Amino acid sequence: MKCEICSKNIETTFMNKVLGTYIKDEKGKKHAVCLECQKKFNNIKKEILENIK
């Protein structure tokens, strides 16, 4: 799985959980975001959604 902001691969745990998060937009679509991008945008949902490619 790739981050939708920086296009890096997102690591997963042995139980197939992502080491990052999913952000839902206003249409209900889920977007995968890595930990680095979360930190970069201070985990503010509005800023993260604006930077999704």
C-alpha cells in the first residue's frame, strides 16, 4: 500500500494493519497516509486532505 501524499510504501504489521492511518474525505472515500506525512501536517485532517494527490 502506498501513501497518497508522498507515494512511499506504508509498512504493515504482522496482522496486516497499516503503520499510518486512513483519512475519509467528504465523499466517504478512504485515503491511506503514512506516519511521516501525518507528522509533517501536524495530524490536521483538513491540511492532509488538501495535499492528497
